[in-house]
Amino acid sequence: MSVTVQQPPAQLTFQGIVVPGSALNPKAFFAGTRRQHVLQKTMGSWAGFGNTDVVDTLRSGILSGYYVKLAGSLVLTPGTGTIATTALWPYYTLKNGVFQANGQSNLISADGWFLRLREYLQTQNSDRGIPQAVGGASPGTSRVQGTLSLSEESWGVGSNVSALAAGTYDVELSFYVPVAYEDKMLTGAVFCQTMSTTLELDLNWANLSDLFTLTGDATVSFDPSVSVEAVMFTIPSDGKGGFYLPNLSAFHSYVQNRAPNAISNGVNEIFLAGQGVGRQLMRIMWRTMNGPAPAYVPILPAAGGPGAYNVTDPYWKYGTNTQPETWLDGKDLAYDNERDYDVDIAALQGFLAIDFDKTWAFRDSVDMGSATEIRFGFSLASGLSLSSPYTSYAQDVILAGAAS
């Protein structure tokens, strides 16, 4: 009796890159790979407020993510005027970090606050006990949780703090750009070791007016250095002139959008952008900012007290009117988030998250091809005074890559 042996395909296409079929061997890859932090670029001076620095990536190994560090001296000179920080300081200094790979544009596109939020949600780091100033007159009110800060960082001056004094302040900030969805199985990581790979990281910096409110002849000077390190995994050899790879059939997308609809008291329902077949929704994160411009501040969901919280009835829906989950109010969802992440993302920064990756990611994730018309919603209290509010949200999504 003859036995048919299943042969691997001669070639595979991962994320638009053709590789030998024999290279797909996750077990051998993870036994032989090593994680490395590789310095990609150092810039003694950034491009400046409102400008962009472009970072190319070395074509080697498998790319999992980038660490971007910003360090320099912030010089404040009030003169006869005043200087205050907006609530967007400091992480909105990175107004938009954009990563593109192999023709897939904007796989990652988010500001520094949403990048930091995602880092906390994924790694479950904690900001408890790390003092930073948030709100009030200079030097601001010291807070030890809910800032989303890292202990090694220095904000220089507080966030949403008025009447800042003249002086030179040390500022050091770090951002993580998550190319892969996670670093264990490298879901969504990008294969770099070929000249066919095209990768680009764009660092779009905020305008000065996004971060500071100046009156009179006040000035702010900031010219930091920037360094970018890539987290990369080596590709082990098979000893026969070939190599081993994990399954790289998926891309990871983390894109921030501003809700197109006007935000008002009462129910606000927001349809997710970019829905379609081959997309697995892992998380939705959002916050609502309240003006007037430019002094926007987050609406704190759990503020207001029992029975009068700023945010009530957060939920998500799909189809015509299927509503799998809802919470009584923003406080309930904030409890869930704090238990899940060991950080209070709602208390100071106004974030809330609906997370389908709490325990079993692919069991609980939402197939955006079969669960159509996905949206989330919440109600804002009738007594809340609003001025040009807007909601920003981000989706954590795993995309089906071109694998054949």
C-alpha cells in the first residue's frame, strides 16, 4: 500500500513577502531565536514642534516593536505673560506615531497617550506610587496613580498646570510603538530580513499650542534629542542554508480615530472605522475631551458621585441591535479596567476600555467579518457642561495577512 506524504508548499507569502515553504517551523524558530534591542537611529535634535522625523529600519530579523526616547531641556520664559500646560502634556508631544510595512499603511497610528495606554493594557505595568503633577497652579497637584507615568520618566512640569515659573526643566519621555500584538508568539510581528521589505516609522510631533497656553510675550523652548530602538528577534538557521520562521500570516493594527459624530449629553454611539472580513477585534479604548479649545481636558467617567457619574451605560453592539455587554456606569467599567490592568486609566486621564483579550484572546475576540456594524456607546450626564467635546478611540485589531 502506498503512503502519501504531505509536502510543504514550495513557497509561502507572509505579509506580502515570499519565503520558502520549508521555513515555516514555529517550534524550531522559538527554540533558536533570541530577542535583541537594536539601536536604529539617534538624532541630536528633533525636527521640531509641528514637524516629522522619519526612521528607517534595518532589514534584519523579525521586528516586534520600537522604543522611542525623547530627552532634553524645556526652557520656560513667562516674561510679562503666563505659561500653562494643557492636559495633553506631556505624552501628546508625540502627536502621531505611524508605522507602515510592505504596502500596509498606518498599521500603527496613535498619539503618545494612546500608545502609553496600550502599553499598560498589554503589559499590566503599574503607575502606583509614581508622583507626577496633574492639575492646579504651579507646581500642580501631586498624584501617585492614574498618571500612566513610568518612574524613570521626567515630565519637567505638570500636566494641565497653570502659572508655571520661569526655569529650565529636564524632560525625558519614552514611547513604545507595538508592531506585534504580543511578544510571546509574535502575532503580527514583521519579517524584515529581505530587501523586499519596506518599513517606515514616522514620528509626528505636536504643535507648541497643543501642549502650552501662552499669554503676553511668554516663550517656550524645547529641542530634545531622540533615539529609536527596535525590538527584534533573530532568525535561526536550519543548518542547510535555510532558516526557520514562526507563523507571520497576520498583521497587527492599532489605529486611533476621532469619532465623526458630534458628542452631546445623553447617548453617544460610535461606529468603528475600517470594519471588514479578516479582522479580529481585541480591544476598544476611548476617552472624551471637553473644551473650550485649546484647553481641552478629559471628561472623567467615574466623577460626579453615585447616581450622577459623568458617564453611564457604556456598551458595545453589533448587527441591528445585538448588545452583548453593558455596564451600569463609567465607574463599573473603571472598576473592571483597574482590576484587569492594575492601573486606574479613568481617574485622571478619562480612559475606558472594553477588552476582549482579558484571559483568552482568540476565544473572546470579535470577528469583524461576521459581527458586522460594530459600535460602542455611552451616555454623558445631563448636568455635565459641554463645550466642543470630542471622543477619540483606538482599536486593537489582528489582520489576516496575505498568506498562501
